[in-house]
Amino acid sequence: MYWIQKIGHCVKFEAAAREIKLVVDRDKFDEEEKLDGCYVLKTELAKELASNEIIEQR
């Protein structure tokens, strides 16, 4: 259920009268969508030892 981890904060399930609804918080979802295709590289290297470009190439 990897997708729930990714969008779980944007959706919620509601159950009533034998129905289950998936409700999407459109504002949160649209905000998250702006980051589609973006990524973060984390390193412990000091900036003096390696530039962003060098880190990205590795």
C-alpha cells in the first residue's frame, strides 16, 4: 500500500449507510502535485568537499 503513504495525508475514508467514500482534500492534493518529478538528495558531505552538481552526478 505504497500509494497510501504517498497520498494518505490528502485523502480520508468515510463510511455511512453501507457506503464507503474516498474524500480527497483537493487543496492538499494540488499542493503535493506541484512537487511531482522533484526529488531530494541528502548527504553528510560538507559543501566545501562536493558541489551540488558533483553529488547529483553520483
